[in-house]
Amino acid sequence: MLSHRPLRARFHSAALAANLQLARRQAGGSRLIAVVKADGYGHGVLRATRALAAADALAVLELDAAHRLRGAGWSRRIVLLEGFFGESELPEIDAMGLFCVVHHEEQLRMLEAFKPRRPIPLLLKFNTGMNRLGFALGELRSVLTRAAALRCAGDLTLMTHFACADDDGGIAWQLERFDAACEGLDLPRSLANSAALLRYPATAEAWARPGIMLYGASPFAESSAQSLGLAPGMTLQSALIAVQRLSPGERVGYGGSFVAPAAMRVGIVACGYADGYPRHAATGTPVLVDGVRSRTLGRVSMDMLCVDLAPVPAAGVGSPVVLWGQGLAVEEVAAACGTISYELLCAVAPRVPFVED
Ligand SMILES: *Cc1c(COP(=O)(O)O)cnc(C)c1O
């Protein structure tokens, strides 16, 4: 039975399916790797996967997540986005037939020593300027030669990741380097995350890797998900569990950081930082009360937060509250908190019950 505490994460399955279709149109004939890492960006990896059943492949980080997907019947490709962390993982990668990123010399050495039951398809990842993961471009030919010589290698795909696809930095500086290094090679490539797929669809190539857009959030600071045609995959909703009347000069919450400038009504919402709502959300973070835009007041507590009821004089105990989702874009809430939608979505706590549309 669901908790009587009114906090819920409503999962919009049809929105994920529609967002995937939008990614599909954007990608032309390219295949789509739906990124479901971080428990499906906080939506639940199995829940997200059911909604994204039309994807050509899924991408996760951990073997455990791959196990759960195989256990749930996913038979198409599963990418391990960082490959393996030790050779002990190789037999399972082999057994599950995973599509494995190789980004480092150590991984290549472990593969050279491994005898698989069947060929392992590999994504060879190169560093084109993000300087996080990937072989240096100068090693591209030697890595390719070694990968091609592996007993265990299945099909090979060249991969890189863009650092600034969502902002003014763009992708040209990385793409030019990658193109130059790949010159004359006839191998499939995987480049695009959501931002690149939306902004530079030519980068979809063999395998595009959309993540955040599938969950209905915009990867861009300057354009909303709605303007991109994306629908929110989750609505975090709750209700008022108390109402306080403050006299001028009275304060609300820990530290008393908000001081009422005049007499006002304050709503207490069942949602706090232990639910994943950011504690650093300052007074003024947008929230919907009874469908009307209002703002948070004072500090977010572990289990509660406070909202201004001035714009909704009729609101009382039981009035519905939307923290983000339908009617209030998660990226707007994130921007008000000095972060990005990804962080808010991934942080939704296990104690928040999901309900499906
Ligand atoms: C997370 C991730 C993606 C998806 O990025 P979005 O910005 O969510 O679209 C794509 N590729 C790699 C390598 C990733 O780690």
C-alpha cells in the first residue's frame, strides 16, 4: 500500500515514449542508445526501460544494472558506458553479451588476456578535448590495431563525448580533431548526447546516445523543454499538510532565514531534502500550489518545505503542490537552485513512492 504521506513521483510513461520518438526523428536513420544510467535518471531503470522499449540499445554504468535489464527481458544491446573496472567483470560481460566501452590502456590489456565464449562488441572511446575518459587521438591507429587483433573483439565502434554541446563552446573544435584522426577509416561512430542530437543532428552517425531529453528536460540553459517539444517524464507532487499565519516580523523554518514583511499565510509541504529536494533551494524557488505559481520560503528541512500562499488565498491543508514536472519545468527549478535538471532528477530518494500514469 502506498504511504498516506502525500508525496509522490508520478511517472509519465507516454512522455518518455514520445520523447524517444522525437529523438528518433532527430537522429534520422541512426540507431539510438537510450541512456538509463543513474537508475534511469532517477525514474527507475526498469520503469524507464519499459517506456523506452523502442530504443535500439540501453546504456548503464554498472554490471548490476545490466543484470536487472537482462533479467527484465531486454535482449538488445546494453552499453557499459565506462566499460569494466576490473578483469573479474569480463566473464559476466561475455555471458550477458554487453556492448562495452574501452577507454584505457589497462582495459585493453585485460581484454588481451581474456578468452570469451563469444565476441564482445566494443566502443573504443577517444578523448577529443573533454579530458576525462578516452585514449589520446594520437593512439587511435595503434588502439584500433590492438582491438582488431583481440580474440574477444566483436564489432568495433569509435566513440567520443562532447564537453560543450549545450553551450557556446559547441562541438566543432572536438569534431574537427576526431574527423582528422579518423580519416580514411570506415568504422561506425558514436558521438552525440542529447544536446548534440538536438543542436547538431548530423552528429547522430551510427549510434546516438540521448539521455536527459528522453526524460523531458532541456539540456540547454536558454531553451525550455517545451520549446523543444519534450514532455516531462516525472512530476514530483505533494500537498500542504499545514498552514501557518505569520505576523509581520515572524520567521519560518530553521535559522529563521525568512522574515515575514507583512501578515501572511505560509503553507507547509510534505517534501524535504531527504526526498531529494535540494536543501540549497533559496527563498523564491518556484513551486505550484493548486496549479498557481508561488515560491518557497526559508530553509528546506529534511521532510518539509515552506511556501508562500499569497498567490493562492484559497489554498489550505490538502491543496496539491507540484515541486517540478507537469506545469513547472524541472530545469527552471534547477536553475533557481543553481544546478541542472539532471541533479534534481537523479536525487529523487528511494523513499518517494512512484505512481504510473
Ligand atoms: C550520460 C551520457 C550520455 C547522455 O547525456 P545527456 O546529456 O543526458 O544526453 C551520453 N554519453 C555518455 C558517454 C554519457 O555518459
